[in-house]
Amino acid sequence: MEKKLSYVLVTPHSMRKSRTGGVISRLLSQTDLELVGAQIIAPDEKFVSEYAASIRQQEASGLSTGQELLASYIENNLGPTNGKPHRSLLLVFRGIDPCRKLSEVCGALFHETQSSETFSGETIRDTYADLIMDRKDPEKVIYFEPAVLTPRHQKLADMNMAHFYENFKDCDNLVHNMTYLDMSKIEETLVILKPDNWQYASSKPGTIIDMFSRTGLRIIGTKVFNFSLNQALDFYGPVETALMEKLSPVFGKRARSILEREFNCTLSEKAADALTDSFGKEYAREEFYKIVAFMSGLRPDSCPKEMADEPGPVKCMVLVYEGENAVSKIRDVLGPTDPLKAPGGTVRREFGHDIMVNTAHASDSSESYEREKGIVKAKENTLFSIINEYLLNN
């Protein structure tokens, strides 16, 4: 069967409640679909009107009940309030029969034949959505929050994604929609969920996002990202210098010890210095190459030059957080570089393997953030080019 695209839209309410990580965990771990793109969007009235109209068209065709309730929710909650836009998170998945699979994980809008006591929390909406009816008037809705929005069939998915493309194709990937009392305290910082989180279907990426949510910071940008070789070399350039300074003397000294023991001789200081400059530096460079290969899927000494600027074969997720003291708050939850030295309850202690495979990166200063966001092009997102290419071919 042909692979198709479909989407899940995380509502502004779910984002304000920091439920984003929990939603992503279920979507990634309970389907065999591939997450191909993610972007924070700030819908305006034009998009909201088009989106609600597409839902009402399905109501007119008698597709399912509750669509008018959903269309009204979209009109009243997705668009700006008093001119202030709200953040929603668009997640796009690729695979076979994606609408059915995503609908099953998201769950029904409401259970007409079930009481609230029978809900099990099996689906996203069982856990995060609310539908409160008037006990005296069962037809009257007091409160409705669907948590996520997802199309029930492929025709609607394609129609909605065409609306997404037309409305958001030229938008900045970072959504600044918050006014703070003291802007001097507000920082942005970068987080990268590394390739080890994406090797197989797993709740890890969402769980890590959920752990970062306890900082109280807001996600203002995100995207699925594949480092090119040159981007990885640029991003980790400072690490190469540090490895050379730190590891070259250590392994030069170790090589000297091994040679002296093996050949029962004493090497001169000149020979020892030569080992540091040769073997020690080669070893440090190899460690640097391993980091670059881990992050990009490509080794600097084997990748053809003409491919050095092409996206590599391994996936990351880039997130930008905003709020007071964002850099230090994220670093505290992330934990030290070495997972074995990280305190309990930190991301790296929970999910890291070693110094290199340590599950996530976070900027260590505002200066680092400015450099790093330029390398990963945090303001740009390829999601809508992916959607457009799909729509042109379907």
C-alpha cells in the first residue's frame, strides 16, 4: 500500500497545560508511523475559518456526529484572543493508513454510550480531553476540550494540509506571542533530542519533553532535523578543540606507558611529546569523528565532498524554549554530560548511555544559543515543503 501523510494538531490548551510531551509519547510509541515534521503555528482568523468550514463540510455529508461541536471549538479556541495569537503544535506523520492509526491513538471525541467512570486512559483524549454535559439537560455542553485534532479520513487530511500549507508556508519557525513584565530576565535556549531517541518507535522523545516541561518554560519552536556533515562539524567545532587539549596528553601518556612496558625501555621526553602530537591527537580526532558521525550519520573522513551539505540519514528534533533563566533551567533538568555523574531525575541519568550517547543537547549559554540556532537554522522549517511535495504527487 502507498504511504500517505496525515497530521495531529495539539491544541493551545494542551500546550498551555504542558501536555505536549505526553501526547507525543503516545503517538510515537503506539503507531508504526514516521514523524516527518513538526512546527509550532499561530493560527489567524482566516485559517480558523477555513479549518472550521472543512469540518462542517464533513458534517453535511453525514460522516460522523460531533463535527459541529468540533468546528465551533476551532472557531472559539484556535484563533487569536483580543489580537493575541495562540500556539498550536502541528505534527505530520507518514505511513500506511495514517488517518486510521492516528485516530485510534487520539481516541473518539466523546463516548456516547459510556459514562465517565468507564474511561481507561487508553487514548490521548481519554487522558487529556474533557466533555462535560449538563446533568439536567444531556444535550447541553458545558465544557469541551478535545486535546488534539486529527482527520478521520485521507480526503479531509489532504484538504486540511493544503490549508496548512497556504497559510503557514512563509511563517517564521519561532512563535513569539507572549508579553513579559521584565524582558531582561527572558532567555531563549536550544534543545536537541539526539538520534539515539529515534532508532525505533519509543515514548522517549515525548517523555524527555515532558521532563523539560517542569521548568515552566514555553516551547516557541520545534522541527524535525537532519544534520548535514558540515553542520555537525560546525556545531561541534568547539568540542574538537576541547578534545584535542584534553585527550591528546592523556592518550599520549598512555601510549608511552604501553610502549615502555612492551619493549622494556624508557622513552625520552622528546619521544613522549611526539606520541602526544601524533597518536594522542589522532585518538582525539577519532573521538571527534565519532561524535559527528553519531549526530549526522556521516564520517568526515569517508563522506564524499559533494554530499557534505546534504541532510544526513539520522534524525534529531530541535526545540526552542523561552522564559526566565531558560538556559540554566533546561541545563538543570538535562544533567551533566556524563550520565553516570548526573543526579537522579535528570534527563541524562534517566536516558543517557555514555558521554557521547547522552540523549539530548542543550545550549550552555546565551552566546552558545545564538551560535547554535544559526547552524541548525532554528527559524526555518522544512515541514511545509514536505507537505507541498506530497500534495503535488497525490
